[in-house]
Amino acid sequence: MTTSDWAEVDRYLVDSLVGDGDSPTLAANAAAGLPAIDVSPPQGKFLYLIAKSARARRVLEIGTLGGYSTTWLARAVGKEGQVVTFEYEPEHAEVARANLDRAGVGDRVDIRIGAALDNLPVLAGEHPEPFDLVFIDADKANNANYVRWALKLTRPGSVIIVDNVVRNGGIANADSTDAAVRASREVIELIAAEPRLDGTVLQTVGGKGWDGFLYALVSDQD
Ligand SMILES: C[S@@+](CC[C@H](N)C(=O)[O-])C[C@H]1O[C@@H](n2cnc3c(N)ncnc32)[C@H](O)[C@@H]1O
């Protein structure tokens, strides 16, 4: 099986179950020259369903790009909900803002431009209500730092998801020198050692190749 076989399955699933096959957001991202590193439509729907299952009203996202995953999450939180999303590149944030407004969910999304590690302490200083779900999908080297921040900004029962941790199977290689693989192993080891988190990784294949989501549940154990 190859990525093109997996992409064909994704297409079938989009047509039969997921919808969003001709997403205006993905089209606008391509037109603006953004890299095609958004979650896939089946993955976006999966995030939406997880957020709905958790009855999430407050979502924190790290890594907006053009707002594709943000749109799924914003739909899940509903009219009364809020998504706070961090994006380093102002050009990406501008495309995301237009996409979110066109999708009719812009009013519930707060895009904060800049390095997430600079913006996270600012957000924490505002003493926000705990977030119900955190989706981490930005610079992979900081994944462990983002999970540490997510722990401060959530509550028992919240969910933390980290995208792209499997890296074509690279995480199984303890000797890998690839920075993103090392970052994946670091975040997995952090979660394994952290008593307030219980987690697993779901490997995925699809149009984006072989990768996987890390899913962690915040518990109240100290
Ligand atoms: C994989 S893309 C996000 C895709 C998006 N979550 C989606 O699925 O539609 C990663 C994004 O993180 C942004 N990014 C990279 N480093 C960052 C940082 N230090 N702080 C905030 N955003 C960052 C990149 O500019 C890029 O737009």
C-alpha cells in the first residue's frame, strides 16, 4: 500500500461520510500559496467529533495556518464557544481570518499572532477559564513545552491532542537524529512520566502519508 492508495481511501471517505471535499478554506489556502500541511478532511472531522464528544466549549489551538482545523474546532464548540489559536506567521493568520469569517465562525475565534511560547504566558496571565481541548500542531520541536503549557491551562477531563507524532514510523527509532522525531519521542516520554496525563498514539495513514495523533487525557491525579 502506498500514499496514493491511502489518498484514494480518503477520497472515498470524504465523498461518502466526511464531506468537505471541496473545502473553500483549502482552496483559499492553496490560492494564497500556503503550504498544504493542514489536517486532512477526515482528520478535521475526527477533531470535530472528539471536541463534540468532550462537549468542548473552549479550545486552544497551537498552529493555525489558514484555519482549516480551526474551522472544524470552531464548528464543534458552537455559537457560545471559543477557540483561541496561535499563529506565528501574520500572512497565515490573515488568510485564516478571512477563511473563518467566510465559514461563519469568525466571531468565536481569537487568532493571536506571534510565537506561541511568547503568547502562552500572556494568555495564562489573563486567567482564562480552563480549556476543554488543546490541539497542538505547530513547530514540532516545542511539542513538550506546549504540552506543559496545556497542562496549566486545562482541567481534569480535558483532552490534549498533538498532531504528526509518528513521522513515517520514525518514532520507533531511538537513535534518530531527526529533530521532529526526537521532539515526538520527548513528548511521548513526558506524557508517560506525567501522572496527570494518560495517553496513547493512534497511527494514521491517508493522503498525508503515515503519521499519527497523540491523545492525552488530563486527570486529577497529583
Ligand atoms: C501544520 S501547520 C498548522 C495546520 C493547521 N493546524 C491545520 O490543520 O489547518 C503549522 C502552523 O504553525 C505555525 N507555527 C510554526 N511555529 C510556530 C510558533 N512558534 N508559534 C505559533 N505558530 C507557529 C506555522 O506558521 C504554521 O502555520
